[in-house]
Amino acid sequence: MVWACIWCRNKGPLIPIFGKSVDRFVYIGVLEDGLVDVWQEVEDTVGDPIFQQDGAKIHTARDTMAWFAENSIQVMEWPPNSPDLTPIEHCWKRVKEKLHPCFPNIHKTKGGPDTVRNHLAEALNRVWAQDIEGKFLEKLWESLPNRVAAVLDARGWYTKY
């Protein structure tokens, strides 16, 4: 599992999350490691940003929401059963598409689980750095009005996005 953030033509760090499960405390730690450092830049770029995430329980947990409030980060309300318009989903798709051709033998990494995880983390970060570029992110950002319009036109049903 990994966490990252994007805004306009920019991206934050990609943070691999090692462990068997991710609870609200792990998620808050990831936010502290990844979001806090970039939030000022996001504010400088966007003006008055709203953090977007889906409705996963760790994202909406009382402790998590308290953390956002303590850090003055406004979070978009995400209705249940809503279509996922989060542009970062397209980044995950691209990371998956680029990872295998660039690292076709990653599954053959020798060593224990920690070695495999570290090798995979390096590979993921390399793909994130090289293949998730500004033009791709800008295209996603600029497509948001069309995505919202398509969902409204389809009355929440399927769209090409």
C-alpha cells in the first residue's frame, strides 16, 4: 500500500506503507510524514485548498478528522456511494502500468520480506518520480469540470471517466 498527494501540476512524496493493516493511527502518521510538509506549498499554489480523500473508515475516523482540524486542513465531504472522481486514481493506474515493464523481475527479488519491500519501495518511488509528470497531472486537474459534468449528466451512473 502507498500514499501520495497531487495538486495542479505538482505532486507530493509517495510513501510506501509497510505492515499488515493500516488503521487510523498509521494513516495519521502517513499524513504527518507526507501531507504536512507539502500543505503550505499547496496553499501557495491553490489558494484555499480542500483536501480530497474517499470515505474509507480510516479517513473519516474521529481521530483522523481531529488531526485535520488541528492542522487547519479543510476536508471535502464525501457522500456515501458516490462515484470516485479522485484524479489520483489515474496516477495509481499509471504507476501500475509503468512498474511492471520497468521492473519485470521484481517478484524474483532475493532476500527476506524486508528486502523485497525495500526493493519494491525504491521501484515505486522511481516510477512516481519519472512517470507521474506535470503535463499528466495538469491534464487530470483540467479534466475535473468535465468529470463532474459527466457524472451529473449520467445522474451518478457510469461515465467514460
